[in-house]
Amino acid sequence: MSEQRYGEWVAVRRDGFVAELVLDRPKAMNAVSSQMARGIAAACTALSEDSDVRAVVLTSTHERAFCVGADLKERNSLSDAEMMRHRPVSRGAYTGVLELPVPAIAAVHGYALGGGFELALSCDVIVADPTAVVGLPEVSVGVIPGGGGTQLLPRRVGAARAAELIFSARRVAAAEAHELGLVDRLVAEGEDRAEALELARGIAANSPVGVRAAKKALRLGQGLDLRAGLEVEDAAWRTVAFSGDRAEGVAAFNEKRPANWPGE
């Protein structure tokens, strides 16, 4: 396993085709400062450009938190002009995760609040353990979810439920979060990272061309009517139908052997 740092508080660990994007600011419970946001964005850029990466798992080194959101101590010290300059930096972290071209899985334990929960929402799948507490409490401090929460949460749970959660600013414990669809898998305590990595390894065993195309179709098709969505799917199908992966996949199936994906 190899590791590369992106600034002081973000690391990427590589194990085969799976990359682990690690939030590593334990003294601040992974509160996202400007520096940390730049690190997340830079790591996502590198991961997006690496054709050998087939799945990404977003994890935390803190025992009691995934990420508590924006660094409010830093925000409190910023002038209005500095806040405006900070905004693109902050957005870069969330869009970096959201626009990863391969499946992204969040491994959540402890607090995932505000921007921390938005980082998880930017992933395709959220795995959580029973200690997880999630929520978007921004209106309780005079702002709104600004890392994609007002758009990503209703896509998960519907407009009315998202409105209730955002307007109330309430925190949701793991069992209810799973019931409401705020997280996708609820696993044994302390097993969120291991389960997420295992899921990622299973995904990475499939055609990288097929998985990337499927993610693109899923993302681009959201919010479209059925007819338009089917056109998105057809366009994605055309990108894989004549690929080396398609030829290898069919051959491996007929020859009853594991596929050796060319990734093109």
C-alpha cells in the first residue's frame, strides 16, 4: 500500500485499484478549513486523472467523527471579502468528490454534520456504523448548506423530507438515518471502513469502462424525464459497446474464466 499527502490533513492511500481518500485532521475532528479544502480538491483531481483508480473510499482517522463540517473558528476570523475569496476554495472540495468519475463510497462513524455530511452525500454510497450522527444544521448558525446539501439531500430522500431535515437543523442517529435513506448500509460498530473498502474491491473487480460509464449515466440522468434519461443511457452504452472491456467481458464469460480488463 502506498500513501501520498495533499497538504497536512489529507492523504490518499492506494491498494491495487482502490484508493482511500483520508480525512486526517484529528485535532479539529476533520473540520474543513481552507487548507484542508484545497487538499481534498487536489487529491480528487489526482484521483480523477488516474486511470488505474476504479473506486474511491472516503474515510476518517478520527475515532469519534467523520467530519464536523466547516471550520467555524476560521470562518469567524474572515472578513466579508475574505469569505467571498474562500467560497470557490470550499466548493472545490465538495465538487471534487462529487465529480469523481469512479464510484465513491463514504465510510461514516461518529459525527458527519454540515459540510461533513455533504462530503458523504457527494459520494455514491454511504456506509455507516451505529455511532454515526448525520445532519445539516447550517440554518442554526445563520447560513444554509453550501456544499451541495440542498440539492443532494432531496435527490436521496425527496423534497419534503429534505426540507424538514434542513429547516429543523436536527441531528439524526444512525438507525433513523438508515431508515430514512440518509445512509445506505448500516454495519457493525467500527466496521464502516472495512465494509466500505470491501465494497470498493468488489466494484473494482468489474469492468472499469463499464462502471465509469454507468456512473456517468446515473449522474447525468438524474432529474431528467424518462425519455431524456434513456437517451443519456443510450449514449453511455455506445461508449462501452465497442470497447476492449466489452470484448474481454464476453470472452471471459464464454470461457468461464475471470476477466482481465484492458480498461479501454
